[in-house]
Amino acid sequence: MNRFLIPILLSLPVFSFSQTYELCMQVIGSTGGHGIQAGYDFTWTVGEPVVATVNNFTRVLTQGFHQPDVCVPTTHTLDLESIGLEVFPNPTSDALHIRYDASVPSALNFMVVDMLGNVVSVPQQLAPSGASELNTSDWAPGVYFLQFFDKQSNRSSTVKVVRI
């Protein structure tokens, strides 16, 4: 047991300093194209015959791999210290508190993903008061990543959180 646990624990600091990447969906097909006609922007590919779209007036969900403008890659990180962002207690068992300087003008959003990249908490905006609480009681014990992003500056940063 210890011979597996020690290498895993020693490798965690390496992953905490690694650079984050965003995965973008791409289509590899035999043909496709893009065009603008009468003010409409359209993109098409061959090989994806079943596509459904659901629209609820605030979001549009399209089934399939061909979804242009799904992500915007970023190379700039969000400086969490400059906005006084704190995440505590870490490790946590029931609740995670997020505190930041509310006088800094920014629209901070966050989401939580697990080690496999599964979304645990959908993207949501931090409270304008400068303090938010995240219920972690229904999370399985393990390592999670709290991803913060600022839509105005297109910057993001990640905080590692341990649920015990």
C-alpha cells in the first residue's frame, strides 16, 4: 500500500505547478466549410447526420462535435493574490469558503472539476459581497480543482482543493 501511496503523494506538487490547458472540440472530416450570407454566419461538415438543437432563450445547446466558438484558448493567468482571493479550509469536509476583495472590479466565475475532468459544480458567478460558500458534503473524498475565470479579461487560474 505504501509503495503506491508515496509516489502519488510526491507527484502532487509537480501537478500543482503545471500549466492548465483548455480542450477544444474539433472535427476531422472529409470536407466542410464556413461562410457568411445575408448577415448569417454558418459552418458545416460532412459526416454528422444527427444533430439536434435545444434553445431556452438564454442558452443554445447543439448536439454533436461540430460546434464552432466552443472555447477561447487563454495563455494569461488570473492573479488571484491581486484580488485577495482566499479559499479555505483546505482540506475541507462540509463547506468551502471563498473570500475576495469586493472593491476590485471584476466578474469572477468559478467551476469545480474532479481529477478526471468531470464537472462537479457548473460555472457560477461569485457573490458581489466578496464571500461565497460552496457545499462540499456531497462530494466524494479526493482532489478537486476550483477553476476561476474572469470573462472581462479572459484570464483564468486554478486552486487545488482536497475533500476529506
